Amino acid sequence: MHEDELWDAFGAANEKFCQAVLAVAGPDDTIWVHSFQLLLLPEMLRRARPPATIGFSSIFPFFPRN
């Protein structure tokens, strides 16, 4: 599989989690993401729900793609 295809699949998986979270999280809920596999999720949630309280924690370093 090509690297771009892997990145696209990673993004698609994060988007599925985003839609699932938005379906159940209320406006006053705190959304906590604790997985390096959901690294894109906090930004996706922020774009969809700007006033939300979102926490993220990961023990793995991540180096952005150039």
C-alpha cells in the first residue's frame, strides 16, 4: 500500500470516530481522547464543535508529515 493511501485511511478512521463522538457528546460534555491512533480527532472535533472542552493525551511522540 502506498504511504498516501495509509495516511488517507488513518484520516478516514479518525473521521469515523469524530462522527461517532459528535452523535453522543452533549454541548457541556468534556471529550477526552487518549490514543495516538486518534491523533487527528481533537482537531476534527474542534472544527465541528468550537466551544467543546477537548482533552488529548498520548505517550508517543508524533512528527508531522512534511
